[in-house]
Amino acid sequence: MREPLPLRPGAHVALVSPSGPLNGPHELEHAVVTAESFGWTVTVGEHALARAGYFAGDDAQRAADLVRAIEDDAVDGIWCLRGGYGSARLLPQIDAAVRRARPKVLIGYSDITALHAAWHHAGVVSFHGPTARSPLTPFSRAALLEAVQVGASTSLDASGAEVVRGGRATGRLAGGNLALLASLCGTPWAPDFRDAVVVLEDIGEATYRLDRMLSQLRLAGAFDGCVGLAFGHFTDCPDTTADGIRSLAAIVHEVADQIRVPTLLGVPIGHIAEQWTLPFGAQATLDVDARLLHVHRP
């Protein structure tokens, strides 16, 4: 995997909206201030404030902003303003650009998982981290800077996580939002988790739907050859239905037993205020018993 250059002070970062719309100019202003606080020079996508239903502009507008940032040699990084829904619809339009452009930092999570898949298939490391409109806690800000600006090996503490299946595993980091990964099955951007420590998160899905999506990935062979599982937070995911109750923990334990790899539940990623920024495609060691993720950088 090719590593993009770190975003040192003075780097040029493009803010784009490849998925859902912002709630107004105040969110864009906040994002610009945040990016500039890192010492970056900021460019805002032409359609960053556009709205077309539940998209930030139509597909052509969103793709144009993204391709322009990918192909502009002056741009060093792309920070997605928000998630929502819509980035997977752009994959055919951006695929060639990602493959031929020099490696660039991509930052985002949730719906941005589809773009991480494009970067992965182009052989480029990308960064699963907060979106640009997100308020950053000191924890999340430090984690973001450590990942995209410093770029050094580090050990991340997941002391609050639950040991599901003990052990230690080393592989490249991969994954993202569970719903997006399941939706990519059968496409050219389907997840390939061979030799990977797989990181998963989601929001607003009842546990039976999480069960269904994990089953889909497993039955499609996506987990074949993976070496470890790190489940993050599954926010607002109720475990009660009219037909009965099944907890997230029970589902995760079942998956871990089926795949038979070291597994943690509750690492700090997902729709939470304090989250890690992880370099997808970089090598990492998941030490479940110590509740640590060691990220190895060049």
C-alpha cells in the first residue's frame, strides 16, 4: 500500500461533501476554522453547500468536486465534510482518478467507507477518522493529528473494550461502516479482508439487521483469511424487536466463534465524540488480551 505524504502545516486540504448535505453555512465555517487550526491551507469544493434531496448536490456535482480535488496536484489531502449517504454512487466516476493520481490523504468515516474502498482498491492508505464538520474533542483532535500529520507508529489504548476472543494478530487495517461494506458486496469495490485486522462500526441499525449484514459478509467470503476483528461502537442500535431480544454482544461472540480470530468489542471508533483516526491499509497488531492496537507506520 502506498502512503500519502503527511499533512504538515502548510499542506493544502480540500473540503468536499461527497454524501449528505450540510445543515447550513455555519457547519462549513466551523470545518474551515478547524482545518486552518492545523496550519493547513484550505480549499472548499464548489458544491460543498449544495442540496438535492438527501444528497449534497446531485451525483455529477459531488463527483466533480471530488475528482477535482483528487486530480489537482496542489491538493495534498481531502477531508470529507460529513457522511450521510451517497458516496458509493460516485465510485464509477472517481475510480480512474484515484488510480492515476498521486496518493492523497482521505479523511472521513461512516458513509465515507465507500471512498475508503476506492482508495484501498487503488493501493493507497486512507484515514478512518472524524468528518470535517465534527466538533473535535482533545482526544479526537490529538488522534487525528497523530495519524495524518505525524505519521509515526503508535499504540492505541482500548482499555474500555470487551475481550471477545483472546489472542494477538498482525495485518493491514481495513473495514469501516458495516452497512456500507455489506452494500458493496458483489461490486468491484467489495471488501477484501484477507490478512486484515477488520474494524467495524455502525449507527441506527437494529441488532437483527447487524446480524444480517455480518452474515452477508461472512457468506460472501469477505471474512475469509482475516486475522482479527475490532468492533467499534454501534450507536443507537436497539436489541429489542416484537419477536424478541438479541444483544450485540451475543452476535459478536457468534461471529468471532465462526471466524475464529482474536476479537475486541467497543474500541473507540464510530459515531462517538472521542474516536481514533486509523490508517486503513497500514499494518497493525491487535493485542486483544492487552486491549491495545499497535499501528505500524513507515
